[in-house]
Amino acid sequence: MSDVETGTISTKVPARLDRLPWSRWHWMIVIGLGTVWILDGLEVTIVGNLSAQLAKPGSGVDITQAQVAGLAAALYVAGACAGALFFGWLTDRYGRKKLFIITLVVYLAATLLTAFSFSAWWFFLFRFVTGFGIGGEYAAINSAIDELIPSRHRGRIDIIINGSYWLGAAGGALLTVPLLNDLPVNIGWRVAFGLGVVLGLAILLVRRHVPESPRWLFIHGRGEEAERIVDDIEHEIGRDDLPEPKQTMTVHQRKSIGFGRIAHTMVALYPKRTVLGLSLFIGQAFLYNAITFGYAQILSTFFKIDTNTGYYFAVIAVGNFLGPLLLGHLFDTVGRIPMISATYIGSGLLLLGTAWLFNEGALNAVTLTACWSAVLFVASAGASSAYLTVSEIFPMETRAMAIAFFFAIGTAAGGIAGPLVFASLVETGVPGDTALAFTIGALVMIAGGLVELLLGVKAERRGLEDIAAPLTTAGAARAA
């Protein structure tokens, strides 16, 4: 059935969704879908801050700190890359809702099993499976959010939602402090993973009420269902004075879109946008995955801090969240290109300064944390905008797969190689080696900002269908 036309439909669904006022219903979408990034932040931070504790005798797992910060982190990211591609393809084929339920269940089961680790290989295996579920979440959730949020709010909301990762990071960092200090060495880290499962179950309860994307439905031959969902949304919002949507689009409906056509779209129809997406993802992946996975290792190696690392990481996490929160609206007003390039280049320059100060021995645990807070305040908004960019600059039929592709390629480049190489650099205990890790992350981030200046797309306050017409639209325009 792949790529077989099933009918033609004219619809105002996109225009009806974009003209809706912000309401309690949209907050339900944000809570039900967006809060998964809190889970991801909780996961990564808990593991990073537990690395020293897991390596202690009596933890119940025979593992070293370098293995936790390096190999386990790389396997988590590898799982996320594989999960993004696998579930991203399924999301475009079978719908957003089925997959954002399945991927959350995979995450919950793997996290619970991680808490029962009894050996290094078990821990490694379920770090991979946990990442597999989280990677699928990125594709299913980002596509669903962007297709349900009105265009005038899309940039700010998407960036803040992606930035909420750091709320989970702050919570995870603070959570590890009493768990490490007040509970036995073989119990505290297990309880930390268990609390992540509890939060995930609460999110699952809210997520059950999130509808399928009407945009996905009308393209895949379910036009009546799409219209009914939008009718229900308008009824729930309770506004009788909504303006009449003017824009109508006609699409040739299909049950599914072939993978070959998806690949052709990204490589042949939109080559410049493909280069842009790769550059943004690789830049932020190197800066974040190479350093944040191993920050506890840096504190332990250079400043002999191993049980209270959570306090330091919580400060960094707060700076990370404040960046998208305070700068997010500028991506809709000042514009995508100036804000994305400024946050990428600016954070890279700040990180180069941090690398120099660290190499000179001018920083202690507190001042290094302050420097990283400043760097990541700027970088976080830019990193969040990478997900926003690839979600909105490709056609509807390829959206989830595009997110998955760029996440997988970019994160594999920075998130698998980064932790493995940089954990080894930090482990030497030589300041110059760690400064080199900082410098690599900074230069790749700056390169991403320069590519944005050259190839960026003006997507602010525009409907998704205006930025990239669906492949199935009658007479759709093609752009590089």
C-alpha cells in the first residue's frame, strides 16, 4: 500500500488549528507530551551524578566510573539513535499517538529493569534499551507538538518544552544528594531509577487524553476523523468568535509514504535544509553529550567531589532552563536565523573562554560551574531550536523521520564518540586534556551557527504547510 493514492480531500484543518487561541487544552498537550524531556534530563543526570557511587565497592555492580560516564553513556545515546530511526519511521507510518504511548512504555520498563542491575552487562543492556525508548519519544513527540500548537506560538513553546529537559536534570541532580548520602551504597542509586518510573507513569496517565494529530490523519485517508477532532478541540476551548479560516489545501491521500520517497525528499528536494539540520544537531550534540555526561567525573577527578556533585549540576541545569524560558519568545519575534546563529556562536565563544581559564588553573568547582551556567544559558536555547528547525522545515509526511534522522546522525557523531573520547581525556587528570574536550565542543558549536547564517530558514510565525508543503499537496512547490 506504500505511496498508493486513496483519494483526494480539500481541508481547512491546518488553518483551523493555527488560528486557535492559547487555551487550557494546549496546556494539556504541553504537559502530556512535553514533560517527557524532564524524564530524559532526570535519566542522564542521575546516571552522571551516580557514576562515582556506582563505582564504589558494595554498590552491587562491578563497574568503574569511566565505564558509567563513557561506555554506558555512549550505549544510552546509541540506543536513542536507533530508537529514533525505528520509531520515527513507525510514527510517520502509523500515527503520532500510537507511538508516543509505546515509546513511553519502553522507557518505563527499561528504567525499572536498570534499577535491578546486578552486573555491568545488565546495566549496559538496559541503558541501551532506555535510550531506545527515549529516542523514539523525540521523533513522536516533537512532530505531534508542532502539529498541534498554533504557528504564532510554535517557536517559543517548542524551545521551552525542549529546554524543560533541564528541569529534570536539576531535579535529578538534587535527588541524588540525599540518596547518595543517606541510603546504603547498594540502595540509593536503585531508588533514584525507581523514582523516574513513578514520574513516567504519571505522564502516561495524562498522555492518554492527547488526540492523534489531525494533520497526520487527513493526509493518511482519515479526513472525517481529523475534522471531528478539530471540532472537539474548538468545542472544548469554548470560543464562538473564532475567525473563519481562509486557507484551504487539497491533498492526495495515502495510507503510507514509501521510505524511498522520504529519503529523496531530504536529499534531492531539500539538500540545503538537510545540511542545516545536520550542522545544528552535530554542534549541540558535541557540546552537550561530550561534557554533561561527564561533569560529575570532572568534579571528582579535579576537585575530589563525589557525593555532592548534584548541587553543582543543579546550578548548571537551572541556567540551562532559564535560557529557553527567557530567550524563547525571541525566536518568534526577532526571528529564527538571527537567534539560532547568535546562540550557537555565542555559546561557543563563551566555552572557548572557559577552556582557557580551566587550562590556566584559574577555576575551582564553584567558578567552573558558574562558567558552565553562562555557556549553557545561551547554548540551551540554541540546542532546543535544532529540534524545532528540523521539525518545521520538512514536509508533513517526513516530519517524524526527519527528526529521527537528524537526531540519530548528529547525536551519533557527538553523543557516542564524545563521551567515549572525552571520558578518557578527563580520566588522565591533566587540565589541558579536559580543556581540549571543551575546545572541540566549542568549535563544532560555532560551526553550526555559521551554517545557520548561510542556510537558515525564516520559519517564524508561519504555518507548517507554508514552510514546506506536504508531498501529497496538489501542486506543491519545491524548494531547496
